[in-house]
Amino acid sequence: MTPAHQSIGEARRAELAAGLSATRARIGAACAAAGRDPADVTLIVVTKFFPASDIAHLVALGVTDIGENRDQEAGAKVAELPGPVARDVRVHFIGQLQTNKARSVARYADAVHSVDRGRLVTALDKAVGAALDAGERTAYLDVLLQVDLEEGERASRGGVPPAQAADLAERVAGVERLRLRGVMAVAPPGLSEDGTRAAFDRLAGVSRQVREVVPDADLVSAGMSGDLELAVQQGATHLRVGSAILGSRPTPR
Ligand SMILES: *Cc1c(COP(=O)(O)O)cnc(C)c1O
């Protein structure tokens, strides 16, 4: 590496370190205010749109979990990671997933947060079986049910309607290679603070219903750069934070 490259890499690492420590401070303050132990809240750094080199920096800075939302991009980036980085990081797939991408995601994902329909449950179970047979993975797949908190108010970004979450949990419980771990949601955009809090509270209610089906499916994935404090307040165990750490993305989706 030339000195110029080295300094660019060092500058980016310093930038990421600053974003990370500011975000960890926010999480710490939110936990203190809510009387929660920060050890019970996992930070997933959402690296979509940013290069594999950023993932390597983040892992060097102590990040253990990253999130990606598009299969093609995620698969290519994970393949680019140096072996020790790939081994040390858990990859969470958090985007809408088509059944024909299940086989690809099963190669590299440790968890899928966006399971929202029965057909996807069947496809992922089969895909994990094929990936295990091919020696591409060694463990079953952790999944979370994505819950639709907007309920058809606009073009949905996916998610099971809250009233159908328990049935979908039964579907996951009925297949062999998926392990139901909890629920996930994105707060509807444009809400007031109270509205967002109420949305996360509805998610907590769905989490209780899902735990009646699978008692240890107690993870709640909620909260992003703009609303992580509210998510912590309402019991989130996993936060998915991108722009507050990596900077703004080139094109919002
Ligand atoms: C992009 C994304 C995030 C991160 O959003 P930021 O506002 O950048 O923190 C979280 N969750 C999902 C599902 C995403 O697609």
C-alpha cells in the first residue's frame, strides 16, 4: 500500500470510529434513561451502499454485526472480506427478500430479519438445506418476522400484518432449518415522536404474541439512526444503524 492509500484508509477509519463512538454514547444514554443494561442491546451497523473496506474497518473497531438489504450487493461484499473478518462478523439480511434470492442469501447470512410470508419460510428452509449440503454454511438460519406497522396505509415496504404474525410464527416453528428469534420493524416515516413510540409499542405487543408460540423468540429489531432512543425505550434488543455511523448514502431507497 502506498502512503497515500494508507492515509485515506486511516482517515476513513477515524471517521467511522467517531460515528461509532457517538452512536454508542447515544445508546448508552438511552439505556441509562430507560433503566436498561447496554449489554442487552446489540448494535447492527447497516453497511448497505458502502464498500467491503468499511466493513473491515468496522470489525477492526469492534463491530460484531452488520446489516445489508440487497442480496447482490451483500453477497459480493461478503465474498470480498478477508477470511478473518468474514469469520468474526455476523451478517444480518434486513431487506425485502424474494423467494428466488433465498438460495443466495443462505450462503452468507447468519440471520434474516425480513421474513414476512409463508412462501418465504418454505423457500428459506429449503435454501438452508441446500447450503448445508453444499458445505456453504454449518448452522441453521436465525430468522425474525418483519411486522408491517403501517398496515397498508401506503405502498408497503413489506412485513406481515400484526394480526397474522402468530400464524407465521407457527409456520417457522414447523420447519426444520430456521430458528425463530423474534420480530423486526421499521417505524413508519414522518411520524411524531409520540407516533413513533406508539408504533414501537405495537411491535412490543406483537413480540408478546410471537413469544406465546415460540417462547424464546425474544429479540426485537427496531430503531435506526433517527429513532434509536425511542426503540431502546420500547424494549428493542437490536438496533440497525447506518447513516449515523457511515454517513449519508448516495441514493436513498
Ligand atoms: C437502511 C436501513 C436501516 C438503517 O437506516 P439509517 O437511517 O441509515 O440508520 C435500518 N433498517 C433497514 C431495514 C434499512 O433498510
